[in-house]
Amino acid sequence: MPRLPFASFAAAAALVLAAFAGPLIAGADGGASVTIHEGGDATTWGYTATTTTIQAGQTVTWTNAGDQPHDANSTDGTWQVPLLSTGQSASYTFATPGTYTYICTPHPWMQGTIVVTAPAAAPVEAPSDASPPPTDDGTGG
């Protein structure tokens, strides 16, 4: 039976774990983190998660876990994450609800989508009673 080099095994194991990690990892502002990953075959390189959903005003942070430089650039040219070396991260805050597709400029087969929803409505406080509570003024009445 052929033996895989340890680095190949470790990369494959990382991809499998990332696939089961769920579609969204919460960021500090309730936003999300996206990992840029590579594997043996360049056609398997991509973003984990490929689709990320956040609320308007939240931030997405991309981290390059691969060996090659990667970026994330909107397909409509409205925003971009700079070219990241191994281990580097960059973030973008999405202010407007919508669906935003992006690619890695050097590797355009790497594609992802950010879905930005309207912010959650703040809870409505129950109206307070306008009349003051009764007080004991000492008159017994």
C-alpha cells in the first residue's frame, strides 16, 4: 500500500476537519471568519465556508492557511481583501444587505459568497406605567 507523506496527510486532515466545522465561525462583532485553504490538487483550493451569512454592519475576516498567496475580491469590483501570505488575515465590514460574490484573483476558480442580511431589530421595551407609585405621606390616607 502506498504511503502518503505526513504533510499530505496533515493537509487532508485539516480539510476534512474544516468541512465539518460548520459554515460559520463567529467573529468578535458577531461577524464571521473564512479560511483560505489549499490541497494537493489546485482545483480543490478554496474558501471555508464557501457561503457565509452575516448581518449588515458585521465583519468578515479571511485568513490564509495555504502556502500560496491568496486574496478575496468582489466580482463587481466594490471591495477587496489584499493579497495575503501564509498566516496573514484581513477583514472587510459589510454595511449594506445583499449577496456578494468573490474570487481569489490569482486563482479565479476559488469562489465564495457573502450573504448580508438586515440587522436584527432591537427588542422593543414595554411601555412604563406613567403614573407614579403611591407614597405614604404620613396622613394615613
